[in-house]
Amino acid sequence: MISLVFRVVLILCSLFTAIFIIRKIRQSKVQINYAIFWILFSACLLIFSVFPELSISLASLLGIYSSTNFIFLVILFAVIIKLFFNTIEISNLEYKIKELSQKIAIDEKYFNETKENKSEEEMDE
């Protein structure tokens, strides 16, 4: 059974997370597609805290002794999945930054060579 204190903490944390994310969306500090995960995460915590029977049933189904341990496992699993997707996103962004840096360097070199060629032509005249 989930203690009342733990249920209240889960409810408060889930509501705080949802409110915080919604405020950040309104302030345009986070994109909606990134915020969806956190809103669903807070909704999941809220469901587990309001309906503790659900976590108890799922915990026993998976052979986990305590429903509290099941909730911590769900939280840990969700955060690890989010971390994995963030790692993929960071890797893609680093690749794009590398490509853009190389393109800028090539453009600057071409611009400088073109500028030098024009100055040499003007001096020759």
C-alpha cells in the first residue's frame, strides 16, 4: 500500500511539474514537443497517486514487492528513456554544428580569396 504522505508528495510533484512546464511553454522557453514528455510524466504520477490500486496491481503483476518500488522503477525508467532520446538529439545537433562550422569556414575562405583576387586586379590596373 502507498502511504498517504507519499501519495500527497506525488500529487504535489506532478502538479508542480505540470504547472512549471505550462508556464515555460507560455513564456516560449520550451517547445511543445519537448514539453509533452513532462506533461505525460506528471499525468502518470498523478494517476498513480490518485489511483494507488493501479500501481499495486501492476507491481504484483510484474512481481515487484512494493507498489512504491514500482513507482520509483517507472520514474527511473522514464528518465532513462528521456536521457537516451536527449543523447540522440545532442549528437544530431553536434553533427549539424560541425557541418555548419565547416561550411562557414569554407565560405569565409572563398570570400577572402575572392577579396584578395579583386584587390590584386585593382593593383594591376
